[in-house]
Amino acid sequence: MLKKVAIKLLGLLYIAAIIVVSAESVQAEASKGSQNSGGFSYEVILPENQHNPEAGYFDLKVTPGQKQKLQIKMRNTAEKETTVLVSLNGAKTNSNGVIEYGENKMKNDASLKYDFKDIVTGPKEVVLAPKSEKMLDLEVTVPDASFEGYITGAVSLSEKDQEGLDSKSDEGMIKNKFVYQTGIQLSEGDTDQIKPDLKLNKVYPELNNYRNSIFINFSNIQPIYVNDMTVEVQIMGKGSDEVLYDTKKAKMRMAPNTLIDFPVSMNGEKMVPGDYRAKILVTTKAGDRWQWEQGFKITDEDADKFNEQDLTLVQESGIDWVLIASVVGGILALVFIIFILIRLMKKNTKKKKSKRKTSSPKKKK
């Protein structure tokens, strides 16, 4: 009887602890000339000054002061009206060495002379009637002064209030919403003669996805791409050759005139205040090489702040004690409930026995 009661209680507690988690994600997809998402599709109209006619994006040869209209044909084959959101953004380089063209909070590098968002402009959204098509017009205004290398970015298209496509993952249902991107690259002359150049900006402690890390911030200060880049970093104490943390990442890229915040994980360890140095080596498949050594400091304030926020650390602030107390409290509550139930069952058993005794007839002598 006791086992059956315990199993039932554990089953009820397990059912009560089940939490259904759903997640929503945004999936971005680069375009290759034309795309279709349900009722919405589009086609890139390549102009005469297209440098590479095989490319599905705008790769344009331009001249100083030139003004030009770029066109993208958009179609709506659905039975209802749809609104397409239009976003124009310059190319940036994320911490993984991947070039991003969508909306983000990454800063422009100080070496950037002409911001893509000032050169290429267009509407914020376009309304497409049911079963219709319409041209999206983008205006390009080339700077009056001649420039070297590339001015590069992309136009992003997404349906407003789209329902998205459901898919399953380990975390539950995921809502996939599609953002289509078409690159826009402007150049005036031959870019092959421009040599790549990188510049180290700073080394500093910070969190990377709520994990203690050391960031290496450096820039591509030339208006060309840096391809097939490998970054190697070693972190040591100021007066020591012992490597505390290190990392190496290959097949990275940097967009023209952009910066990167490259993270070095501290492997779940606490930040310790003190003076440190970073040895950095950046190489490319083409044979380019940059090597720096930079000192930096982790202050008491930095260590306290980031250690409190690092999700991998066992904190002494009481968070884990609360969890432990909750588990112990739950176990004690379960034991108490089982104890009460056993006592009640014993009392009921005694009452039934006493009733049987009083109700049974006396034997005749």
C-alpha cells in the first residue's frame, strides 16, 4: 500500500513539473537573383553596368557623382494583400568572421569613408495587391569624390506580419520567418592592386553569450575583403609565459572597412583581477600576416560584474542555495505527506478492527 501511494505522489509531482517550451526564431536566407516564399517572390533586374553578369546580386561599375536607379521586380501570387518590408544595410563582420548584411547593432569602423546607407536609399515598405507585381526602385548616389575599393551592403526583403513555417526542435516548436537579401557592391576601378591591412584596436574583458571572455578588437582598414583568414590568440599573465586561455579559428572573412570583436573563451572560469597580455596572430591563405602583442587589465569592478553574470559559474550569491533549499523542501514535503497518509491509513485500520470487535456476537457458555 505504501509503495502504491508513493508512486502515485511521485507521478503527480512529475506531471506538475512538466513545462512546455516554445521558441521563435528568425531565419535569414541570402538570395541568388530570385526567391519565392509562399505568395511572395522577387527578381533582381541587372543593369547594363553590371560588372559580373553571372552574379545574382548587384555588382556595379560606377563613376564619381553618378546617379542610378536599381530595380527589383516583386510579385504577390496570393489571394490577399501583402506588405513587404525593405531594409538597406552596409556590410559588417560578426565575431565569428562571417559577413552580415542585415540589421544589427554592430558599429561602423573609423576607416569607413562612405556609409552604404547614405549611398543607396529606398522605401521602407511596399504594398502588393493580390495577384499583382510591382517594381521596387532603389536610388544610388555615388560620391562626387573618387573612391577606391568597394562600397558594399545589401537590400533585405521580408513580409510584414508573416506567419512563418513551423518546425520541431529539441526545445519545442520553432517559427521560421524568412528575410531575403540581395547584395549591392559598388566599385570604380580595379581593386586587385589594393593590399589588405589590419589594425589592432584594443583587448578587453567582456561577456560572450553570458560567458566570461577576452575580446580582441581589430579592423580591416582597407576597402576590400579579407578572405580565408585564420586568427590565433594566446592569453597570459603580464610577466608570465604560461598560456591561460587560447583559441584558433580558420576560414574567416572580413568585409571592407569593418571591425571585428573576436572572443577568447575563459572556459567557465572566474575572472581574476590583474594585468595580462594577449599574443595575436592573423594570417590569410594568400600569405598575409599580422602579429600583435597587447597588454590589458581586468579590474576588480570588471571581475565582480562579469563573474556575477556568467551563467557557467557556481555563484555564492545565494542562487544555488535557493535551488538546493527548494529541492530539500520538496523532498521533506513529500516525506511529510507520505507520513500523514500512513498515519491516516493506520487510524482507519484500527477503527475498522474496533468496529468489528464491538459488532461481533458474544459466544454462549
